Amino acid sequence: MTFQQVVAELKAERDRLDQAIAAIESLKATNHRGGRPAGSISAPKRRRRGMSAAGRKRISEAAKKRWTAWRKKRARAK
């Protein structure tokens, strides 16, 4: 392949790239924003579940019991 052929192929590739860029830019100009329009579909509102005081107390006591057991096990291991 001669130097002139390499230059000719590079120029042809540049022209193809310029055409591709122009096509993409024309798409961008017609549709400035992709996807669905804002606010077209809203997500359902999710309610947070509450916990009763008794439920919180039960969980707290169970956690304290687990930590106490873990600390006793760790103290015995030392």
C-alpha cells in the first residue's frame, strides 16, 4: 500500500465519520430530550409502615439479649 493510498483511505474514513456525526447531531436537534416526558407516569406513593411501641420494645430486648450473649461468648474466649 502506497502513501497516497493510505492518505486516500484516511480521508474517506474522515468523510464517513463526518456524515455519521452530522446524522447524530440532526437527531439531537429534533429531539432535545430522550425518553418519556416528565410527569407522564408518576410512581405510586409508598407508605412507610409504622411500628408500635410494643414492637420496638420487643425488638430492642431481643437485640440486647443477642449482644449480651455475644459479649459473654467473647469474654469466655479471652
